[in-house]
Amino acid sequence: MAKKVQVQLVRSVIGCPQWMRTVVHTMGLRKLNDKKVFNDNGAIRGMVKKVPHLVSLTEAKE
């Protein structure tokens, strides 16, 4: 099975530039403390790397 990671929105996107809002929205995170589980791949890691101050990344329990 593929490794899974959990991404959680821990800070608000209010006051952030539009491109940061777009990255967070693309990951499916709409509200504060929203959590999504993704397959661990380069695309997700790259998105998290662009907004590390807004999201937290943890390994998901299977």
C-alpha cells in the first residue's frame, strides 16, 4: 500500500496572498482545522512546502 500523509490547516489564510490561498484551496482545505489524507507524493509535498506556516503534515494511520 502507498504511504499516506494527513494535512491539516492550522492557520487562517486571511491576509495571505492569493497564490497561497489557491494552494490551500487546491488541497481541499476550506476551514480552519480541516484535515485531508493524501497519498505521499511529490505534488503534495511541494504544496505543503509552499505554505508550511499554514498547514501541518503528519503520517496518517492506516
